Amino acid sequence: MIVTCSSCNARLRFNEKALSSDNLSIQCVRCHELIPIVLPSGSAPDFEEQTLIHLPAEVGWIIVHDEYTEVQTLPLTLGVQTIGRASVSKPCEVMIQTQDRYMSRQHLTIEVIKTKEGSYKYWLSEHPSCTNPTFINTHPLQKSTTLEIIDGATLQLGKTKVVLKTLSTAQNARKATEEVAHSDYLQTVLF
């Protein structure tokens, strides 16, 4: 069973059979908040040793690192998420606040998967409705192409540049933002 901590949003997987009859709660491994557990009706746990596995809520960050747009640090989670310009009419999971009219409202798709070894892979492709250019480290992303991207890759969505930071190199959003802030801006590709 998976629950989300209401205090820090950590996702925790646990064995419901590990609950004791007098205590139907677990302690968050990140913030130590007690999380009450509500079991589905008709499920009576057999009580055994408790095992918790911490699934991080954030497994990477997209950090706006551009001369013309304010710094923004936006979290990535496991699974597929769309990145684009903030919009009420066409929202996406990772919305960048920008006036860049060349960034589509649904520009890129990033899929984050966890490997058998426990590391994370980041797969990038243009969103099907994207009509504007995308560059990876100043090289154009071809339509209908899916690429694995690595930590530190600079993506240019329209004219706005963002940097991927991964959980393997920055343990939290603050550290990720600091690392990117101390790097030079990549040259903007003109199109």
C-alpha cells in the first residue's frame, strides 16, 4: 500500500500487514510525522514486522536559467509529465511562468523511470501539440524523437532555457537551484 505524507508529500510504501491492532499509523521516514492509515473495508491485516520504503516525491528539477526569465525551480516526479508555458486554458504538469511566445503551452514530455538498480532515467520528447522549436545543448530536437537526457542538460524551449538537475547530483531543490545559478548561461539559439 502507498500513502502520501500530508506534511512533506513524501510517498511511502508499506505492508499493511505490518500494522499493529492498537496502532493504525506509520511514521514518515522523511519528516517523522505520524500518518494515520485507513484500510479498505473488509481488509483485516495479519500483523507482522513493519517495512517502509521511501519513494521520493521529487526525482529531479527543471530550473529556468535564462537571461530574460526569472529563476524558477519546478519539480519532476516519477512517470510522464508535460512541460510548457503556464496557461489556464491548456495546463500541464510543469508550467513555466514566461512571456516567451515561442514556448508552447504543452512543449515537451519528460518520462522519469526508476531502473532495477535504483537510479532514475529521464526520457525527453516533444509534445504532439508543440509547434515551436526545442534545442538540447544548442542542438535541435528532431520531431518524433525520444532521447535520454542527463543531469545538467540545457533545454531551450522556444527562446527560454532550462536546465535538468537530477536527484543523483542534487539532493533537494535548493541545492539544485544553487548549482545551476553558479553556471554560465548557454548561448541562445536563434531561429
